[in-house]
Amino acid sequence: MVLIVDDEPNNLVTLSRALGLAGYTVETAAGGREALERIAELPVDLVLMDVKMPDLDGLTVLERSRETRPDLPVVLMTGHGSYEIAKQAVKLGAKDFLDKPIEKDRLLVTVRNALALRSLELENAELRRAAGVGPAGADLVGAGPAMARLRELVRRAAPSEGRVLVTGENGTGKELVARAIHEQSRRADRPFVKLNCAAVPAELIESELFGHERGAFTGAATARRGKFELADGGTLLLDEVGDMQPAMQAKVLRVLQEGEFERVGGSVTVRTDARVIAATNKDLAAEVTAGRFREDLYYRLNVVPIHVPALRDRREDVPDLAVRFLAEACARNGRRPMTFAREALAALQVHDYPGNVRELRNLVERMAILSDGPTVGADEVAAALPGARRPRVDRFREGVGFHAAVEEAEREVILGALAAHGENIAETARVLGLERSHLYKKMRALGIRRGEEER
């Protein structure tokens, strides 16, 4: 079923007719609020939605729908196409972006591709479940020791009812960890609901968390359930909890202690059995010391602490992540499957990634879109990372011969790879694309003894 959302009746009629004649079941909504109601009520497989609407714009609806239906593909339409809107839409999870007026062929291809990708994702998820692997756990990519420890913590925490505090820099994948815990828990068949505490204005966060009754405040035309109510029996992720205001911290503490609350403007007590997972990029212990975060709430949330490492601290995982992101980007953008040249993967490993995994994902998608051939090479990486730290190629110095310069470069690369992989010879050989015996031979020739000292 395709849900078409647009405040222009003519567009609803035109698009409905085109998709109906192509054999799709179609439902329509004339605005953002109606769209959210339809998504909650109907077995919608795809949303085709206008960006500019008078009640709730398409980006807001997209963000809210992903809180309860993260698997639901959304294609946005606009008559005011701009790079910034498209960029924000992709960041929020939109599958594609169509400029109005929409050609029929372009419409049908976009809908077909989005539904095919969703079908593939659902099939993969079912195969992972049949194999006993939680779908979110499968997203915790990386063969290095840091990710092995992280997956083990998730495995231990998931079956319990303990609250979890997930910490880490922006872009490290804290939400993926929370989803993995939910998917491997006894609540996996119940909702996973999230709220970004930093993205909601202070005056609205109480309504977002606890809901409101009709007429509770200006604009509250209907009653609405909050996140705690929507997550009943499931899991509630309080993302960026360190940005929550003190007054709201006290109200959340009460819910955690008593398991009940009242909607804004209401007097009826509502009970909730939501397991709370909190995530933050802040040092909450330091925030407690500074008086910005309640100590009692901190201890309530920090039953099981899980820290997600920065990507620069697990560079050994960059090739696996990049290969996976490239396959996903090709499928999402209708490109033929592509591969990375070995030199390209080596260049990607050198970058520090201040934006962490999110930065790598966006970088790979950019290269998938802009690269012409079937292979992404080191030149494409260099073009996508202007000014970034890359393996040096300007090795020429007066008085240093060719062979000496080559040996110096080889020595630098091997020492760097050894340091990045904890002096592990097997892992270093793997990322450098060498046989272990060949690496040992190179090290002896260059006077490197297992990376521990230089001769």
C-alpha cells in the first residue's frame, strides 16, 4: 500500500490515478497530521509525501514516522527543490527525493525501486532472525576487539530489564546499540520508540513524553499519546538525555520510580511498562558535578553503562564498514554494484573521522553517486576528502634516492598499520593485503621487529 500525502487535491488525484493504473493499492492524506494517523492505522508500505504542507511539513512527518516505523520508506516531493532540503531529507532517512511536476515514468521507477529495496531489507531481516541473529546486532559492523567487546555487552544487557546508558561521540552509532538491545530482548515484538531530547523545544518536551489531552494548550485540537505510552511493553530511547532540562528530569525520574504519569492537561493516571535506554554524547558524571543533571536520575539510568568507541579508535573496522555502506548506497541510488580498490580502502583508514561512522557512511554514499566506473579508487577518496590526512605521496627530497624513499614510505605504512592494530601481525597483514610471511619478510628487510622497536 502506497500512502500519498499532499495538501493539493489535484496532485492527490493525478498521483493516485497513475499508481492505481500501475496496480498499486493507494491511500491518500491531505496533510501531515492525517498522514501520521494513517501510518499508525494502516499497513502502509511506502509514503510519497510533499515537503511543503500547512499543518506539519514533510520533514517533520518523516522524522516522527521513523520513531514508530523506522522501516517505512518515505519519498519526498517538492516544487521548491533545493540542495539543502534534499540533504536534510536524506539525513532524516528519506529514500528518495522527487521534484514537481513529477513525470509518470520517474514516479513509477522511484516507487518500484523503493518498494523493492524495502522487500529486500525485510527478507534479509527475516533470514537473520531465522539464523538467530538480531537484525540490529547485525548492524554493529566490525571484526576488531573494540566491536567484539561492544557486541558482548549488548548480548549480556539485552535479555535483562536493566536500564542502559549508552555513551559516545556524535555519529558513533548509539542508536544502533539501543536498537540491538531492543531486538535481542524479550520486548523485540513490541515498539521501539525514540525521542531526541535536544531536538524538542523545552516547552513541548513534556507533551512529547507524556502526551496531552484535547484543549490542554493552544493548538491541542485532539488528544495525543506520548512516547512513554507508545512504548508501553517495549523500549523507549531517550537520545541526548544530557540536554534535558532539570524540571523535566524530575518528571522523568518520577516515571522511572513509579511507572506512571498523567498526560498534559489530564488527571487520569496512565501506567507504562517501557524499558528506558538513555544515550548521550556528554559526560553525565561531570554534568552531575556541575549541577546540570540530577544525580538520582543519573544513577537510575546508569544501571548498565555501554560506551561506543569513536571510529578513529577502531580503524581496523573502516574497510568492512565502507564495503557495506557502498553496497547499501548502490542499492539505494539505483547504481550497479561497485567495489573499492585496495588503495582506496587504505586511504579511508587514515582519516580521523570527527563525524565517526555517520561521516564515513555519507562519504561513501557521495563516492557511490559521483564515481563513474565500477571501482572506487584512491583518487575518488582524495577528491571526497579534500585536505584530509592521507598516505603521503610527496616523498621526494633532495639527496634521497628512489629506493631509500620507497623503503621509508613502506616502513611508515607498516609501522602505522601495526600501531593501529595493536601490533597484531595477522590483522596488519590482512588490512595491508599481504601474506603474513610476506609481511614478516618486509619487516625484517626494513629492520622492524613486530612494531615494538625500530632497529
